[in-house]
Amino acid sequence: MLCSREIFKFLVRKDVRKILKRKDSDAGERGKALEDLRASLFNKLYPVDSAKRQRICGPVAALTFNFIVAVGIIFINKWVLKNVGFQFPVFLTFIHYAVSWVLMAILNSFSLLPASPPTKSTNLSLFTLGIVMSLSTGLANVSLKYNSVGFYQMAKIAVTPSIVLAEFIWCKKRVTFSKVIALTVVSIGVAIATVTDLQFSLFGACVAMAWIIPSAINKILWSNLQQQENWTALSLMWKTTPITLLFLVSMIPFLDPPGVLSFHWSFNNTSAIFLSAFLGFLLQWSGALALGATSAISHVVLGQFKTCVLLLGSFYLFGSNPGTTSICGAFIAIGGMSFFTYLNLNAKKQLAPLKVSSSLPKSKFSEGNGENRHGFGADSV
């Protein structure tokens, strides 16, 4: 009853009545206005603190969700590319995003998709995110096809310094010396763990190198748009997926071999491909949640942790023998990740009192002297 009364009060406001009474000739403007109205109504019913809780779930839950889905899709994609024989990585990526868009369209038809926030995001930022998503995911699958998993992980190491450099240039974020040491230990450990599996072709190596920059930009944009401009993971996916699909279509003739229409689309093969696509939707969603809850660097470290866990798990559970060097490298990397996690938790504890003090009202004396409680300079990561 209280919710209905709030909706009625909101709809009878003068500015809302003007939107609802627009002429049909202004169909385009009215559609944009109704979208803003929906977002405003959503923010009216759900306060800012509630919206933040919906946008950013707990970091542990988000990272765990992403870790489980990422491990599952590795085995499914390996099954599709090897056993099923579907040798079209970019088209497989296109199917993933197409299924994701259909699922989100179903949610949107039942009004279960979160509304886009009344944000200052430009169409350029959303368009850029859509492009780098297609390049990041498409080139990653092509790299996995032409290179070994070890070389793919070695290329992924270069994403970490790329993110640090890009965030310093664009966002003025600085990484503390302790975190630089932790990230260096992680990179060295992953390099040692995967050094025994470095098989690649010249074309695959070029694709892997071209994948690094789009991957770094993709993670930074996902994290910043959610944390700074109040986007939810699903609403941002809904806005950018059509752009990603468009650019994936343009990539298929250049990176995929011919013959996708002659593929044997049996029930079992099609079921495996669409199971991979459903996990792709969960991977995209869980990755967006993890980036919104943590940071781009933390998400890269999670991916490297996944590699070490798979290597050690196959050794202890399935009796595989990757070699003493790889096992030692995995333990070194996990030690660096543990130290990096400790530094992040310690930094959050130190920032908590600052957030509380900044939320208190300023005294007249401090206002008169022109104090700025938020003038701490550039952010640190």
C-alpha cells in the first residue's frame, strides 16, 4: 500500500505529467523521456544505498561465482572445440552473446531487468565498451585455438601492468609499492607454472599480443562504469551487447575458417554449444559483478589464481604430472595472491574511518578556512 501511494505521488508530479502528455509526433523524444522516467521511478522506490547493494554484491560472493563459472566453461569450451569439432571460436563467441541478449530480453519483457541509471555516461563510453568486449572475448578464443593454454596465460600476465599503466594515465590511480611486489611475485609464479607449455604459432602469437590492450580496457571500463556511475551489471550488459554482436559479425570472415554452415548440427552437438552459451552468459554476468565489487587488477589476479588451482587440482586429483617446476611456480603465485589479498583487506580497514569522517557535516570553522576533506590527491589502488 505504501509503495502504491509513493508511485501515485510520483506520477502526479508536474514534470512527470509533462512527459506523459507529449505528442505522438515526438515519439523519439518521448521514448527517451519514458526511459528516464522509468529510471527515476526505480531510484525513487529504491534509495541510493539500496541500489549500491544491488549493484555491488559482496566481493567474496562475486569472485567465487565468477571462479566457479570460469572453471566450468573452460571444460565445456574445450569439449566443444575438441570433441564436438566446432572450430569456429569467433562464431562461438557470437552465439554466447546472442544467447545472453535473448535471456536479457526475456528478463526485460517481465520487467525483471534493472533500469539504466540516470547517469552522465556518454554514448561514446558505452560504444567503446561494446567494441572492446568483442575484441577481448573474440581474440581470447582465437588465441586459445592457435596457442597452448600455457602461452595464453603468459600473454595474460602482460594485462596486469597494462591495467596499472592505463588506470594511472586515465584515473590517476597509484599502486602502492607493496602491491607492486605482490603482483610481481604473482606474475613470476604464473610464468614458472606455465613455462613447460609454451606452444604457439606466429599468427597465434600476434593475436595474443593484440588481445592484451582490449582486455585491459574492457576490465577498466566495466569496473569504472559500475562503481562511479551507478550501473548494474545486467543493465550495462543489456546496453552494450548489441554493439558487441555487431562487431563480432564483422570479425568472423577474418578470423574464423569457412564451413560453419556445413557443420553437423546434431542434437548432441547443438546442446553442447548452447550449454556453453548459457555458461557464457553466466561468465559475463559474474565477471561484471566481480569487476563492480572489486577492481580490474583483482579480477586479473583471480584469473591467474584459477590457472594455478586447475594445475594443482589436476596434479592432486587426477594424478597428472606437470613437473616440479610448474608446481613450485603455482605455489609461488598463490603466495603472491594471498599477500595481495591481505593488502587489499588492510587498505579497506584503513579507508573505513576516513569514509565515516567524510560523511560528517563540516563545521563553520572548516568551511570558513576552505578545508577540503576529500583533497587527498590521486587515488591509490
